[in-house]
Amino acid sequence: MALKSTGATAIVRERFAARAVL
């Protein structure tokens, strides 16, 4: 993962986690 995608990756991970919870 590129350093620029660090922020995007964090958002995607949070979204995936939220979806997993639901």
C-alpha cells in the first residue's frame, strides 16, 4: 500500500469494520 493510501486504507478499514459489526 502506498503512503498516500494510508488515509484511504484507514477509512476503508473502518467502513469494513462497521459493516462487519452490522
